[in-house]
Amino acid sequence: MYEAFYGLAEKPFSLTPNPRYVFYSEHYRAALDHLLYGLNEREGFMLLTGMVGTGKTTLCRELLENLDPQHYRTALIFNPFLNGTEMLQALLTEFGCSYPAGASKKELLDRLNRFLLSQLIDGKTCVAIFDEAQHLSAEFLEQIRVLSNLETDREKLLQILLVGQPELRERIQQPSLAQLDQRVSLRCTLRDLNRQETERYVYHRLNVAGAQGRILFTDGAISKIHQESRGVPRLISLISDRTLLAGYVAQTMKLAPKQVRQGLASLRGEGGEQAGRRPADRPRRWFRGFALTVTGLALLAGLGVAAAWYAGGAP
């Protein structure tokens, strides 16, 4: 909507993961380096935690992109609502291995073990990443513990990375999961951005989108964005996007706290029609776009629930 006015090639604050827009904060870079080191050293079991919107999934995707496919085989499991048998099936599928219909858990585990041994002989490391791991069932976690036991007399057959929100740390530290907790050899945490990093994040994304220094966020605007977002990258992007929209309405390249407040009002549904349209636009145009956005989000949420329900064993 506003790209042409600002001279941008694309929207700089889209929430869709795009490796070109990755911002290397201190904690992000440290986590990536530690995980790459852990995989290279065959640490076996690793943990990555962070609040919602701090970039965990983005980091996982970049981690996988940094792994040479000639030396690594990877499996990325997004569905945390599987039972132990379904998890083994998902791992085999991700690794490109077939298995007979109706195979027992032991048969699946034996098949996985044979595959991992064959990859080790070929000089390849197998990596399994489990996202949204704070939702994993006790059965799932127990199966992961069993997988962590797959090893030769010298090294682990499978590198495991659990990714989730901070409650994941608390969960695996429970006495009932002590054996699992003791196997974690590397722990990383993604934290919120500070004020200076928030400013760098905003201008990094603007420059990648082609701003070339034409767009200015005042110090007050950056401070307001950081205060309202609490330094969470996803929220920074949401607020910055609506701030640009408010600047487009005002026909200004200089974004001040006023535009940030208008953007926040738009996000909260408080006078959004005034913050989201140029004077010549009709109110129904904004409302129609807003309604389509809400409908689209609801549809995506519904598809996500349906996918989880189907993967969980629906007929």
C-alpha cells in the first residue's frame, strides 16, 4: 500500500520469515554460533528457548541453511501434539525413510536406528529439531530421551535440538524428567532487543527493502516503538509497519511519535480508519481491507487447528 510512496521494493516489516531480513542481534548471533558449534562437535542434545516473537523459528531455518547437505541429514518437526509412535513416523518421513503400515513402535525405532547407523557410515550427521517443544507430551519427551540413547561407543547417532518458550526449561527440570535434563549439553536463549538494537533492527529492515536512507524514524519514535514492543522483534515489525502506514497518510518521510501512536491505535482498533487511510480514501475501503485481513487470519488459524487435529490421529 505504501511501498511506492516510500520508494521501497517491498514491505520491510512483513512477518513472513525471509532470510534476507535476518537481524543479527548479540543474542541471536551467539545462539547461532553455539548451535553450529554443538552440531559440529556432536554434542547430542541441545536446547533453544525464547519468548514468543524473538526469532526462534527464523534461527532454526537459518541453522539448517548453514548445514552442508553433503554432510548433514535433517528433520524438522513442527507438530508438538504427536504421540511417541507418530513422532517416530514423522522422523522417518522427514529423513526420507519408508516404513510398513501398522509398524510397532519398536519396529519404527529399529528402522530409525539402522538408518542413523547407515548415515554415520557414510560420514553424515543426522539432526532432528523439535519446534514448539513446550507443548510436548510426557510420552513424546520420553521418546526423545530414548532417541538420545542411540549411540555408538564413540558418538551419538542423532543430534537433537528442542526449541520452545521459556517454560520448556522449567518443564524438563522437573524431577520426573531428570534423565532428559541431564542429557542437555548446550543451552541457548534468545532475548528481547534493547533500545539500540531496536533502532538497528528497524533501519536494517528498511535498508534491505530499498529505503536508501530516505526514511527517518526520530529518536522519539524509536523509543516509543521499543517501549511498546518491549524489544520483541515481531512486535517491533508490527508497530513499525503501522507507523509507516500512518506516515503515508500524512505524506511524510519523517516518522515521529505521533505516527507511532497512530499506528498503535490502528493495531488496537482505536480509530484505525483515521490512521490507515489517506484523506481521499473512502472509509469502506479501509474497513474492507481490515475485514479481509481478519478473515484471512481466522482462516489460517482454523487450518492450523485442523492440521494439528488431523496429525493427532483424526480419521
